[in-house]
Amino acid sequence: MGCYAINKLDHESPGKIKSETCYNPTIMIQSKKFNTPIHELIRQRYSCRTYKTEPISSEDLSELIAFSKSCKSGPSGNSLRFTVVTASKEDAKSLKSLGTYGFIKDPAGFVIGVIQDQPRSLEDFGYQMEMIVLRAVDMGIGSCWLGGTYTKSRFAKLVKPEDGETIPSVISIGYPADQQAWMDRIARTTAGADRRLPWQDLFFSGSFEEVLSPAEAGMYSEPLELVRLAPSASNKQPWRVLRQGNLWHFYLNRTKNYPPPVFDFLLGLADLQRIDMGIAMAHFELSASEVGQSGKWVINDPDLSRTKPGLEYNITWVQNT
């Protein structure tokens, strides 16, 4: 497990951090090898629900398994494990009984992620699972996030979670069908997959009363745009980013009554919007590295949530200067 320090803002020197975290994002990124530029992979990715009726090649499967096994911890140092399994005839029935997407057709397999219930474990989970999703895109493999409760499912039997471990989500994988099927289009329309909140609703400068323009964001305009394009449960886009000098504060803007309380109670869903935050973090860090910007994740709450009801502080990216 990596080391994760709690950092405080040095009020005498704005924008400086008193203590250092031993988490080194550059090392983590260098261990993730992609053959295609990150900005292209993120724009190519879509929720693939219809697959070709053929297995993933042994070469591709071996490569994806090796990559998944390398995703052992997230920015906060929580231990993770991911297992790639091939699909069986029982999976369609299992997915429907869990209340997950009923539109998944002919997946070749699944990636199952397991975590311990620890602080920030869901963010770490989303961060690393999205790394696997992007590596799959890089290999020509489609995927779809499937949020649900899997602790007592067939998927749990395959990975055998230990006491205190949960399976907050799995992803279906396979080679995409040549054309999107009718059910694919229905699902994308229902989830609002082709719509995104505008820049001015997501990114701010100094305070939540001032919008951060792409020009002001400079080299970070592309990383922020790729955060805007990140997938999220029901396309709610719960992240908000506030810039203060070389600090980029990430906030969770919870969607009221989402998921509906009765749905959450019956299915025991994980906090999907915290997983969404981890996905956004992965997009931001990977694309920042791609444009030559390095930094690290720290806990550095500027205590501004009270000025914007409904926002929860999550984490801060400190860019290196």
C-alpha cells in the first residue's frame, strides 16, 4: 500500500503545502503504457453494450489481465485487485437479477474489482478501473461500466471477496459489434450519453462565483475538457473543479435523491458518484501528464463548501511549479 499524508494549506504562503505526500503520480503513470494518445482514447471511449459473438484473443486477454493486475492501489494508497473473467451463459440472468443494465449483449468477459471499505477507497477504485477501461480502448476492446451490488453474486463467487471486501462495480468487455444496435442507441439516449454539462457549470477560478475560462486554464484546458467528457453514472457529472493558483480543488456536487433511496436500499448500490470522482481524477492526471504538467494529489480543503451548498470537498491536485 502506498503512503498518503494529510496536507494543510500554508496560510502564510498561499498556494504552498506545508507537508509532502509520498504518493508520486509520475511513477504511477509511467507504469501505465498506452499506445494511443490519452486524449484520443478518452474521446474514442463509449459505453459499449453490444459485442461481437467472438472471444477476446488469447494475446489481448493476457495483456489485459497483466495490466489489470498492475492496478494495485490508487492515489490514496488503498489496496485494490482486479480480475478478468470470461463470460458464461449465466451472466445475462445474473445482471438482470441485480437490476444492472439489461441491454448488455454478448459480452466476451468482465473485469471484476474488489476493495476494502476504507476512506477514499471508492475514488481509488474508479481511478484504477478507468485506467483499465482506457487500456482496453487502446487494444480495440469495448467496455461498459455496470454499477450494482455484486457481493453475493456469481461474480463474487469467482473472486471470493474476503471479510470487509466489496465489489462496487464490474465492467463488461468484448470486441464492439460493427454497428451500434438499436438497444445501444436507446441506452445512450436514455442515459444522456451524448450530452455534457457546459464548461461554465463545472470549472471555477478563485471562488464558485467566477467561471474559469479555457484561456485562463492554459495548459490545463485540455485536462479539464477531458474531465468534462468523463463517463459518470446516468451522466450526472458530479465533479466540480476550483482553481486557486497552482491548486486544483475537486468537489463532489451530489445529485439530489440519486440514486433514488428505495433503489439504493433494495440493491445496496455503492456510492457511484464517488467512483465517478475517481474516473475524473484519472482523466485529469493522465491528460495533464500528456501536456507536460506534473503534480500530486493531496488533502487540502480550502473550506469553501459552505459558500456553495451541496458541494463536498474531495481532493486537490497540486501542480508542480
